[in-house]
Amino acid sequence: MVRRVMKPSIDQRVISCDARTVIGADIRTARHKLGKTLDEIAVRLKVTPQALSRIELGRNTNTELLAAFARAVGLEIVAQPKGGR
């Protein structure tokens, strides 16, 4: 018997993502648009490429490194109060 695994729709994935995952994906997209590798940015930030990869995957909670990585790819992280105001 072959079982087919259905992938969730985009809306379901967005709802199930936490902020770290969404921010990490945005950083990865921006990095790709710049044509930069993790190695290139890691050298600039004096960290390992693995540390940056963990951020892109939503696994790292070091906010200082997260903010530095975002700036390195031209993004800014802005905190918003709950409710988006």
C-alpha cells in the first residue's frame, strides 16, 4: 500500500509558523536576492555559517546576531505591539 503525504497549503504553513521561522525565511530570501552565501556573511559578522543557518531555519534565538544578520542583508527587524498597532 502506498500512502501519499499531503503537504499543507501555504495558508496552513503560515499559521503554524512562529515568528523566528518567518523572520529566518525572510532573511534567507533577502540573502539569496543579494547573491550572498552564508560563508560570505559569516566572515563579515565573525560567526560560523552554521550559526547563520540556524537563524534562517528559525532555530536560533540570539537576538543580537539575528538583528546583525538581518542588517547584513538589508533588512530591519521592528517590534510591533500585539494587534499590529
